[in-house]
Amino acid sequence: MARDKVLSRSLILKNAKKEFLKKGFEKASMRTIASLSGLTVGAIYRHFTSKDALFEALVQPTLEGAVNLFKIELELASKKLKDINMKDGSYIESPDANVGVLKMLDYIYDNYDDFVLMFRCGQGTKYENIQEFFVDMEVEGSKVYIEAMEACGLVKNPFTETELHIFCTMSMTPLFEVINHKYDYEEAVKMVKVMSYGQYWAWNKICLLGNSRQDLPSNKFEASKEFERNELAGMGDDIETG
């Protein structure tokens, strides 16, 4: 009897995933899930108290795994601060700089359907704002990381709350894009590496070196003139080395 109960639960989850992926939570039918499983609707409710509970059973373990992975990588990154000289930009050139995001990318591909359920099929559930949940998690993790950097005397120009939220949104966007579009894995790895390098460079430039805000042009005209100056300087370097 116990074995039959386990098999029934497994079958319900399998067919519920199909139904939710096809129609989304709000339009998914418990009757359809029951029919696909060869069970009555009442039998499903003996395993899951509601449609919400059924959806949660599918995605919550994967979400908890992602949160745990994030916490582990944050702890590892904080421990490495003692051995890394961020002042000269060595961190962004380190081969370990994007290890954490690549591990998360692998986790997403290993559990891709579950992430699609959360991000694209969860309207009407407690997961409907899952993207903001991940951004907030990145923000809180970044604050912990910034505190660790401050303790090492590495922060010259800390982000404001608004800047940090926007920056963390930018940091998470490549992973959101992967979930929404499911790029070929190798293509996704290349994209994430490029974006990660750019983000770490910006982090290093703004937060650690502390000179970027003063260097920013105040309007379009100044931005255009700054671009021209940089182009001319580059041409001069080419002439000298030519």
C-alpha cells in the first residue's frame, strides 16, 4: 500500500509538471492532471491539499537548492578576500571570478523545467515575483560581501541602495535570460562569462577604485567630447607604437 502511495504521488507530480508547463498555473486543470494520472480528483487531493500545494511540491526543493548554492558561493567568495588584492584589479582577472555564476548556470540547466515553472508559469502563486526574489537575494548577499570588503579596507566608493539594486538586477539578468530562452549550453556559458567579466570590472571600477563617478560626463555634449578625446588618445598611441 505504501509503495502504491509513493508511485501515485510520483505519477501525479510528473503529469502536473506537464500540465503546468503547458498551460501555466492559473489555467492548469486538476481534472486533466487526474485524468493523465488515471486517478480521481479526490485522489489527488489526498496527496496534495490544493493546486498551490501541488505546484509548490514541484518547485520548492529546487528553489531551496538554489538558495543554498548561493549561500555557499557567497561564503567561499568572502573567505577569498584575504588572499586577493582587489585594489589592482586582480580579482576580476582571477579564473575564480565567475565560478559562482557558472555553478548556478549548471544548476539551472540541471533543473531547467523547475525554473521555467517558477519564472514563466507561476502567475497566481507565491512564486509569481520570483525574479525580484532572486534580485533581493543578490542584493542582500552583496551587502554581506561589501561589509567583508570594508573590513579589509577595500571599499572606497560604496553603492547607494538604489545603485546596488540596479547593479544586482543587471548581474542576475543573464541567468533570467537563460531561463526565458534556454540558449544552447555552450552559448550560455560564453554569454555568462562575458557578462560576469563586465560586471566584475564595473564593480572594481566603481566600488573599489572609487574614481568613476567623478570621471562621468554630466551631459551628452561632454560624453561626446570625452569619446572624441579617447579616440584621439588611442590614435596617438597607435602612431607611437607603429
